[in-house]
Amino acid sequence: MTNENVLDKLQYLLGTLRDGQKGFADAAEHATDPSLKSLFSERSAQRAQMASEVEAHIGRLGDKPREGGSVGAALHRTWLNVRDALTGRDDTAVVAEAERGEDVAVENYQDVLKETELPADVRSFVEGQYAKVKASHDQIRDLKHSMEAR
């Protein structure tokens, strides 16, 4: 795998993490339950930290981090804003949207990890971050299911 391809994969994950940081900050803003606000704020901070780690890897490989998130996430947020203007949000809806965002993050990390030619150090780094994303996804999924069961 060329250095350019590795950089493209890391830039892709950087966009995913920035989208997650923004999405969790938005979820914290819209949640009414203080424990949810806290959880989402913590996840936003976690994604910011993870994005900084990816930026450092990109710098070590001789490139500069691209600005912004992914185009798909921007379109998704726009659609959500339109829908929310019509329907409003409750905490269950906010958690459900957070889970959808986490579904995308998990898929994006899995896509990068499917790359068989990732250098060992990059693979190890990405696997470590994937474990955090997957644990977050699973916690939010379980939270959504418990809220829906009420």
C-alpha cells in the first residue's frame, strides 16, 4: 500500500471522528436528561482526542489533516435538521440518532481495517481506536434499547 493510500484512509477516519465530535456535541445540546448530556459531551471530547491522534499520525506520514468532516455526514445532518424542525426531538430520538452515527463510525473503521496492506503500526493504531468506537456504539445501542423498552 502506498503512503498516499494510507494517508487517504487516515483522512477518511479523521472526517469520521470530526463528524462524531460534532454529532455528539449536538446530541448533548438537544438531550434533556443530565446523564445523557454528560455522556454525549464525554463522547464528543473522546472523538476530539481521537481526531488529534489521527492528525498526529497524518503529520508523521508527511501530510496535513484536511479540514471538516465527511460530505455524507453533512448531508445527513442537513436532513436531520429538516426533520427535527417538523417533529422535534425527545431523548429517545436523540439516542437513536447517536446510535445511527455510531453505526456509520463502526462501518468506516471496519472498511479501513479490511485493507489487507495497512502497515502494521497503522493497523495497530486503527484497531485501538476501533475498539473505543465499537464500545461506544454498543453502549449507546444498549441504552437505546432500554429506553425503547420503557
